Amino acid sequence: MKKFFILILILFFIFSCGYKYKSAKLKTPVKIYISSIENSTREPRLHNFFTEILKDEFIKRKDTYLVTDSEKADLILKGKILNFNYSGISFSVKDRALEFRASMKVEITLIDKNGVLLKTNYFNEYREFRTGISGNRNIDVGINENLRTIIYKKISLLIAEDIFDWMFAGF
């Protein structure tokens, strides 16, 4: 009988303690205006990539409408890219960077249609990327334009998803 009771307890804990992450879902659709994100970095086109990816994140969601006029919006999202860094983390025998770690920090502010500040938050993400150097090639491509675009897009997408969930958690 004691073994049966222990087995039931073990099964109870196994099946009841699972963690499930769910993206935020809204009960009623919300109209969002996203202003162009400011860029405080030395990366000249980063804000363009980030703004477009952020807008795409809200367009693909069924429970938000992206509007082009702030007067028609329920919520206004403003932001600033505060920091973008990359550095080598893996090197070849000839001291050529094989992998980079790129990181980005963004400040996002949410304002209601009456201009009242609702909340502000900071978002950080980082990822590692390979440079494309292989074998014994004696070149250092660093972060070339193709890799730069990939980095911008991947990190921007991660932050955009975090922003959506942060905005609507608890709605």
C-alpha cells in the first residue's frame, strides 16, 4: 500500500509540474501606432531594420492592428536603440575571428491615446554568429554587410517578440 501511495505521488508531481510558456493573447483587438525607433548607436541602418521587424511582429498577430496615424491608435509605442555591440569570441590559429557575439539594448515606452505614459522597459538580447571563415583562408572578414543584416534581423526579431509579450502580459 505504501509503494502504491508513493507511486501516485510521483505520478502527480511528474504530470502537474510542467512549465508551459504561452505568448500573450488579447481579449479585444488593440490599434497600435509604432513611431520610428531612434538610433543611439554607430550602426547607421539598425533602426530601420528594427522598426520594420517590430511592425511586422504586430502585423502578424491576430489581436493587434497596426495603424499609420497616431490619432487613430489605442496605444503608441516609442523606442530607442541604446546599444549595439559585437566582439570576437572564437578565433583561428592565425587570430582571425571565427565567431562573434552581438548584443543589442533597446528602451521601449508605451503611451496611451491620451498621451499618458503607461510603462517603460529595457530589452537586451545577444546571439553568437559565425563569420564564414573556414579552412586555412587567410582573410578576416569581420562582420561584413551580409552578416550584419542577418545579425540585425535575428536580434531585432527576438526583442520584438519580447516587447509584444511585455506589452500585453496580463491583459
